[in-house]
Amino acid sequence: MLYIVATPIGNLKDITLRAIEVLKSADLIACEDTRHTKILLDHYGISRPTTSFFQHNRFTKAEYILGLLKGDKNIVLVSDAGTPGILDPGYNLINLAIKNNIPTTVIPGPSAFINALVLSGKPAHEFYFAGFLPNKKLSRQNKLRELSGLKCTVICYESCHRILATLGDIQSIMDARDIVLARELTKKFEEIIRGTPQVILEKFQKNRPRGEFIIIL
Ligand code: SAM
């Protein structure tokens, strides 16, 4: 069985009893970063073998893990945070397992964008998850133009390194819309920032943006 197991997005207590049970019984835990996952495993006294499964080894490692699954091993797939498969290499393994008729199941838990959406107070009955916006300015601006035509709530992931540039683009392309930034959800410095891109940019001129961000438009 391939178990897709959601893990905390910050607070180590945000894990289900079933996730702990499944992690404890795994033959192998495939992690994005084994050092990162070790913090969680140590916290819950879980001592099972781990292997790294990340962007640069995702094709060869997925084939190796498929071999173990075919040999009746129980493999747990986790990501650095949240639900595997949402913007991490998990997709490659999940897809390969399904194509090879490997029994696959999910142990549900946090995903950053769902929590940001409900906390934003924006309509959540219909929404579009845009993932990370493009790195390059022109592509990012084109993507924002495309998104501004949607008639539902839009969610994007963003890093602290690009948030100022992205806010600048949102300001020029989407004008004075009220937006919401969710920062460091479930962590010590969790913050929800509401306002126009202009107002939020001014705030960041006083305090440099830090941490992980989600933008809700
Ligand atoms: N698999 C994850 C999930 O289920 O949400 C997403 C992984 S994605 C590679 C990482 C991005 O998710 C970060 O750059 C940030 O935009 C967002 N993110 C993850 N944890 C977060 C948190 N605690 N607070 C705010 N954003 C977070």
C-alpha cells in the first residue's frame, strides 16, 4: 500500500492519530527532506527507515519505490509540510503507483491553502488555486492578467523573497483590490494581513517580509 500522509504545516501538534499510526507501521517513509521529517518523527518517538524523494531524484526514486511496493512493502509518502502532491514531487510517485495498480490511500490533514482560504473570509464556495506564480516578471504579469478575469477567489503561494515584487505586480494589474496575505500559518508568528496591495507594501517597508506566504485575491 502507498499511504499519502499529510503532516503539519508548522505546528507539530497538527497531525492525526491515524497519521501517527501509519508512520509507525511504515516499512519506509519517503520524505522530501529526511532531516526535516526527522524532527516530526523524533517528536512522536517514531523510528522507521526514511529515504529522500525530492525534485532532483523524483523519477529514479519513484521507480525504486515502485519496486518496493510491488514487493508488498508499505510505503508512506510525506512532504516537508502539508499534503503530499500539492506542489511537491509527490505527484510523480502517486501517479506511477496508480498506473501500476498499487493500492493507494490518503491520510488527510493540513494543506496550507485550504486554511488560508477559510481564514481569509473571502468566498470559499468557488475558488481557483494557482500554486506559485511564475518567477519571471513578464510571465507573472501575464498570469495575473489571466487570473484577474476569474470571478472567484484566487489563491497563490509565495515566498518572502518574491512577495514584494508580486504585490507590486498585483497593484499595477489589479489596481486597488482588497487582498489577504496569510503568513506563517500555525506558527509562532502567524499573521493575517488585509488591505490593498499599496497598504500592505507600505507596511513591509517598515518591516521586511519574512516567512511563508499565501496570497488570497
Ligand atoms: N504541500 C504543501 C501544502 O499542502 O500546502 C505545499 C508545499 S509548497 C512547496 C510550499 C508553500 O506553501 C510555501 O512557499 C508557502 O507559500 C505555503 N505554505 C506552506 N506552509 C505554510 C504556512 N505555515 N504558512 C503560510 N504558507 C505556507
